[in-house]
Amino acid sequence: MSDTAQVFEIPNLRLQRGMVLPQARLVYKTYGRLAQDRSNVILYPTSYGAQHHDTEWLIGPGRVLDPTDWFIIIPNMFGNGLSSSPSNAQPPFGPDRWPVVTHWDNVHAQRRLLAEVFGIEHLALIYGWSMGAQQALHWGAIFPDQVARICAVCGSARTSIHNRVFLEGVRATLTGDPAWTGTHFAAHPVRGLRAMGRVYAGWAMSQAFYREKLFETVGFASLEDFLVRSWEANFLRRDAHDLLASLETWLASDISDNAIYDGDLERALGAITARSIIMPGRTDLYFTPEDSALETAMMPDAVFRPIESIWGHRAGNPALNPEDEAVLRQAVQDLLSR
């Protein structure tokens, strides 16, 4: 296990949409020990607005991903502020000029990291939540012979139209800040980020979550306290240009949008041979269980197993919810025990 994050540099990374990053940086962290035969690898990509230290809480003995027997790698998604992003880009790129980066680009860079740094050619499991689940399904479709198992939590193979409406609303809210110039923010957009957090809070948690006032059970004194200290705070700590860049990646997410499948989603899903568990949140408002059920039906070896929870999208990242964590842990155990 590395005590700190490492950096994998890729000179002249050619992106799917036709641009080149002259010196791409992929920041990653590992947990556990790589087996001599390299058969115990779990890849765990990051989600929207998250960096590896935000999501590593579920790694540990007895947790969802157990490093006692498994070698776990978290690669930070491009655009998340650690790997190559608008906030750390070198000219000619920067906050006011950043190319569209797709999950095709993310998973190809991750594949190079695995092969060139660790000599890994095969994954025992790829586990991901939200945009991490999108990357997991991209891996399964693009490199089907290299992925044995997939656990895709609260994500999708293609960003749905309704999900796009949500994202366009988030983008409009953030860029409504007075610091937005049309190409970048002239200053940290505090007003826009606070507004973004409040809009996001209404989508990420279910109606029942608020009706039952579950925020009061996890340390918040009131609804306003929850909105300020959880949602506003979560986005205020991020660079707004990075958040916009990651939104573009999310909007573009489609496992069939490449030369292999030419937009044929059914064929792309049908090519995923990995034994898979698809786990939407029953009350997720933007990665809906209905959308997940349609996609799962097109996969040859996939089980549809929704998380029966009123925590909405956050049922898939249950840092404050042991019941939902147990559901995720059981799914991983079921996959890895077969």
C-alpha cells in the first residue's frame, strides 16, 4: 500500500475528441498488496467532484472493499483537481480553455497505468459509484476480456436525457454567478457554488429522506444546517472550473459512443462479458432504477439488484449509513466468492 498518492505521467495523451494533453497526469493511490500472479486487482474509479481521499472510507478490513486479500487502486478521474484538470493545467490549456475529456480517455489512461506501472492485464473486479460506475461499464465494454466482474452502483452506461436535464440545470446555476465571464470565473464563485449545492441537495437525496428528516439522525441540527454544512461546503471546497469539466465528461458518457460500437448501446452492453451486479438506488432521482433495469436486461451476465433505501443517490456512497453499506459489501462478497 502506498502511504501517499502517486503520479503516472502520459506524454502527449491523444483524447477521443481530437485534442492532445501534452503531459497528462493520472494521480492514483493503492491499498493492500499485489499478488505475485496479479490476480487480486480491484479498480475503484472516482465519482463527480470527488478525490480518492473522499471515497476511500469504504476500503478496510470488513468494509466494502477489503485490502486484506485484494489490491485496490483508486485512479482519480481527469478533471477532479488532482489528475489533469483545468485548475492545474499548463498552457495552452487552463481554466478558460479545457478540452472535453470522455470516459474513453479515462479508462484508456487507467489501462496504461495498470499495464505500465504494475504489469496488470486483468481486473478481478471494477467497482464504481456514480461516475465511477460509468467508468466501470466503459471498461466492461471497451476491454471485455480484461474485466472479470463489475459492481456498478448508481450509474449508467449512457447518460439519460433526464439526467442531462439535471446536469444542465446544475451548470446554469453555477455559471449564473456574477464572476462568470463566459469562458471562466474571474474569482471563486461563492454565490454560484452555494446555489449549486442547494440545487444538488434536492436531486441527490430522495423526497422520503427529507420527509423522514434523516439529516437529523446523522449530526445535523436542522435542514438549513444540512444544506450549509454538507452541500454548500462540499462544493465550495472545489475549483468551479474542475466541476464544469467533470460535468462535460458526465454529459458525454456513453459506452457506445466510439468506433467500436458506433452508437449502438445494445451491442455495447451485449459485449460486456464480466459477471456484473447493477445496483441503482431505488429512490435515485437521476440515475433511476428504471433506466438501470433497461440496461441490465441487455447485458449477458448481469443481475439487477437495486438498493432498497430512501437515501436517494447517496445510497451508493453510504458513509453515514451502515445499512446501505452492508448491502454494498454483500454484493462485492457475492461477486468475489464465485
